[in-house]
Amino acid sequence: MKLPGDGHDHQDLSRSLWYASATEPNTAAPPLTGAVRTDVAIVGAGFTGLSAALHLAERGVNVRVLEAKEPGWGASGRNGGQVIAGLKYEPEYLEQHFGDAGARMAELSGGAPDFLFSLVRRFEIKCDPADSGWIQPATNSKNLATVTARARAWEKRGVKVTLLDKQKIGELIGTDFYVGGWIDPRGGSVQPLSLARGLARAAIQKGAQVHGHSPVISMIRDGKQWRLTTQNGGIVVADTVFLCTNAYTTNELWKGLAQSVIPVRAFQVATAPLTDNLRRTVFPHGFLASSDAKRMLTYTRVDRDGRIVMGGRGTFDHKAHPEIFGKLREDVQKRFFPQVGEPRWDYAWSGWIAMTADHLPHLNELAPGLYAGLGYNGRGVALACVMGKQLADRATEANAGKTGWPAANMKPLPFHAFRQPALRTIRSWWRFRDNLDKRLHG
């Protein structure tokens, strides 16, 4: 029997669960034609670009968004929909290494889920928001110690965390695979494509112009302004430009920016809706999202219709990789939720996320009036929306650089062109370490 993920184009957004279940309609985003003048031009209609457009338009700024496909087509409309607070590093680490800038990063990233859910409520975005918490499980005693320390660090800052032993986490998720973990009450989940479309709708309602199927093929400095040309002949002249293309960044716009991040392709599968009896055994208490603490992590949730969604196992190329979809399905059936037997599999899709060498999102000031926000390391649902506002602040507030997300110098990664074999080796090593830790500390 041929299953979803066997032999089709995984970059086709229409193959995903999120496309099939979106409640926000596809936003009317006509291609750009002719020449226009604007205050701010934004390249990329994902979470970052749409959040920036919305916050600029609310302030009366003339803004145009140029998107190569349609709003939410990239990682924003394909990801697992996990809403996660914080960064890889704990607040104390950020403050010790970056001082006041680190404190701002900790505050903004820690408050990112609340920022996102407040946007959803304010603009009535129909994206199945669930702010009932996010679970980080541990697969062995070693990474249980790590996640416990993380929970304690946030607890010191007033977050009402809940530590979980093996029995309790088994009851909450519905599996005996994990040895413990914690609940971060700030997190949760959304339907990501609906969120992107809802942000586009809200930005347009506030006055932003959003143009789909308008890939930018050149950008040049013209005096004190920027001149952008699209593939279909449209021209935008702008005082300020935001590049919000994340893992889909290319060198055509700004040399070196694509080499400052590592594109990683994430894979996801989704079952048919579970029966009522089975649904009561998988995330039965309303916690709809978890991502574990392995080096090669797995993230799991259920959607509003009771489907199990499993994601992870990144690669670095454009091959079909049906075996990865098969492994994710096997994980669901044999490792995590054997009680579901052999469910029907309805969806399989993939998309690119952007990782950075320092595991931090980057706000780059590339040139006068030219900014980029990218590199969310798997936490982009909430963080990208925060970054969009930070970019908007940079364009409109004189003091934003001293109070918001700190700007980083763009640093192309050495030997970026040879990253694929090196990263495959690292991925294999991480998987070996995860398996070894499970055996030694399970």
C-alpha cells in the first residue's frame, strides 16, 4: 500500500495537514505589477515578515510585503505549531555572556508565547490556539537532569513550572517512553498555516500591501533608497528593507546572508483522527504539544480533530527520503503509542528551518536601512512573531536598538558549501549519543 510520503513532492504545501485543515482562508495577495514607492519593503510573508508588516501598518507606516509563493508557504505554514518559550540557553547564561543584551533576549524569548497568543486574541485569528502548556520530556536520567535544571532556572524567575516523574508524564502524553520532564505553562500550540494567513489578513486590514507570487530577483542601493525588482517585472522603491526569508534565503538579495544559517529539512507525518477510545489515551488531559530533550529531538502533538502529528529527523538535501517518513510512522506505532496499533496515515510533508551556529536568532543590520531577522533554531512560531515586531521597532523608534533584541553582525559560516557531509556526520554522531545515553542512563 502506498502511503503519504512515498514518491510525491514534499515541498508541495497542499500535501500537508495544515493546508487541509486551515480555518483561515488563503489571503488574497495579488502579484506586484508596475512600479511603486513605499516606506518599508519586506521580503518574505512568513511569521517574521507578516508580524513586521502588521506592527508597521498599525503605526501608519506604508509597507509592502513581497512573497515568492503565498503567505505562509515556507516553514511558517509547515512547522509543528509548537509554541515554546525561551531559547536553548537559560536566562543566567545569557546574562553572564551578553550582559544587558542577554537580559533582553531572555525577557523577550521568555515572553514570546504570551506575545503570540495576545496577537491571536487581538486579531481574532482562527488558528486553533491552545495555551495550555508545553511539555519537554526526557528519555533518560541524564537529560532529565538537564531539563530539571532548565525548569528550576525559569521557576526562579516566577514561572510556575511543573516537574514530572515517569508516571505523571506517561499519564499526560500517553506513553511509557519517557522517564520524566516538565511543563512550561507559557507554551502551547497553534495551527501554523492558519496563523500565517491570519497575520496576513490582519496586516492587510491595517493597511499593508501583501503581494504573492512576486519573488525578488534583485535589490540595489539607489542613493538613500533601495530598489527591488520582482521576477514578473514589478519594482518597489523603499527607504527601508527587511529580509525575512529565514531558511529560504538566497544569495541573490544579499551576499553572505544565506551562509549565516544552516538550512535543515524537518519531516512530519499525521494519522487519521483517532477513535474516541484511542483519543483518551494520547494527550488525554489537554496538553497538546511536546518536544523532547534528545539531540535529535522528536516533537509530538494532536490536532483539533484528534490526529497524532509526529515530526523530526532532519536532513540537508532535497531528496524524497520516504524512509524518514516511514521511521516517523514506526516511532508512533512502536515506540511512543503502540496502543494505536496501525492507524491510517493521511499526511506527510516537510519544510526547511534555519539553524545558527550560536543557537540564537539573529537580527542583522546589513547596511543603512537594510535589516534581516532569521535563525530560530526550531522555536520560530513565537520567536519569529517577536522578531517581526523588533524589526518594526528598528524602523520606527530611535531608541529601539538599546531596548530591544540586540543586533548581530552577519557572519557567514566557514566552509558553508561543504556543510552537507559534515552535518550528516554530526547527525549520525548525535543519534549514536542519544542511543548510548538511553542505554546508559535510561
